[in-house]
Amino acid sequence: MKHVVLVGMMGVGKTTIGRLVAQRLHRPFVDIDALIEATEGQPISSIFATKGEPYFRQREMETIRKVMNDPASVVSIGGGAYVNPVIRYLLKDPAVTFYLQANVETLLQRVGDGSTRPLLTQNGGNPAERLRTILQEREPVYILANYLIETDSLTPDQAAEMIAGYRSILE
Ligand code: S3P
């Protein structure tokens, strides 16, 4: 059985939709960021502030590597993880990847003030501009995922239903 891995920008709804997919497929749900926070004992924003982004990226890669060796689950990975070619390689065989796509306006509504996302606020950044820039940089990589789900006009339930609809290829 393959893991279902949800890829995409901060705020697109990977965690919310992932939980709903896991319920439908009767599988565990794993949120990589939450797992890192639990093992580090601090939120992502303070990991970035105290230990730096490279340290976080290393932990992210190790955590994904470990989860890929566990029984098949539904996995939400942080928005930057899929950009790392080593992580894409780690996902290649054991996972089916879904890029949850949304435009900047939708993402902005969903991230709120961005305070839990250091990449949106660092250096006095304006979250709207940061989102636009990051999306532009990452979209060419995100579309390497196996499937694309356009979420702008979908509720989390509808998006989850669509992903769960692929159940026959996830066996
Ligand atoms: C990041 C996204 C965050 C988290 C970290 C970096 C990114 O996860 O991993 O703040 O580089 O896009 P979400 O996509 O769950 O917000």
C-alpha cells in the first residue's frame, strides 16, 4: 500500500484535508510539522528562530524518511519539503503525491495573519507578497506531484472526497 502525501503551499489546507482523507481511507494521519514540533518540544516558529531554517530542513527530511518506512498512512508535509529533491526521491516509490493547488487570494484567506509561518513574516515581510513570490518559485516543482487537486472552489470535504476517490491506485 502506498502512502498518500499531500503537497502544497502554506495555508492550502493540507492538514485539514489530510485528516478527512485519513478518515475516509481508514488510515492513520501524520502531520510532519506536528511530529517535528512534538519531538523538538517547540513550535516551528521558535525552531526557525533558535536553531535556524537549515536545522529545521534537516529534521524535516529525517522525519519524512522515517514515516515512509512506517505502514501506509495519509501524510501532510510542510510547504517547503517537496522543494527538496532528496525528499522528492524519498517519496517516489512509497507514496502517491497530491498537489493541493490554490491561488494567492485563497491562500491569504486561509493563512490568517501568518504568525505561525516564519517564512511569511521574517524580515518584516508582507505575507501577501511573500506568498506570491514563494508560490511562483515553487509551483514548477509542486506540479511534479502525481496528481493535482484544484482547491479554490472546493470545501475540505469535497477535496478529501476527490482524493479518497483514488483509493484503487493507493492499494
Ligand atoms: C513552510 C511551511 C510550513 C512549515 C514551515 C516552512 C514552507 O508548513 O513547514 O513554516 O517552507 O512553506 P505548512 O505548509 O504546513 O504551513
